[in-house]
Amino acid sequence: QKAGEAGGLPPVHLQTVCSGTDAPAIALSIASKALAAEGVHLQVRHEMSCEKEPFKQAYIARNFPGVPVFSDVVELAERAAA
């Protein structure tokens, strides 16, 4: 049985740390489009990124609107623990 025959694949919940240019989000977007061309639905939920470098934060914000960008992994851990 093909993956798409049972209603599609389960969604991917993407969260990146030390994100850089968020290459995993770009790769998953390309993979999702390729799978869609074959009739397989892959939903990618880019939930958050964490990046310390301001110019990379700006890149993420510009290219992935609406995705929360955290600036410090320690801050992110503290929020998660609260």
C-alpha cells in the first residue's frame, strides 16, 4: 500500500534550534511539493526556530512569515520549563 492511499502522511511538526537559514524547512517544502506531484499529501507545520545571529533571525522572519523566532536557546529552555 502506498503512503498516500490511507489519507496522506502524518503532519511534520518542524522546530529548529541553531537554525541558520532553516534549511530543514526549505528541504521539507521541496519534498512536500514533489510528493504532491505524486498525489501524496505531506503537511509541514513550521512551529518555531531558534537562532542567535540577528541577520539570520531576519532571514528566517523574512522567508518564513508567522514562524516564531527565538533568539537564545537558554531563553527557549526557560520558557519551556515555565
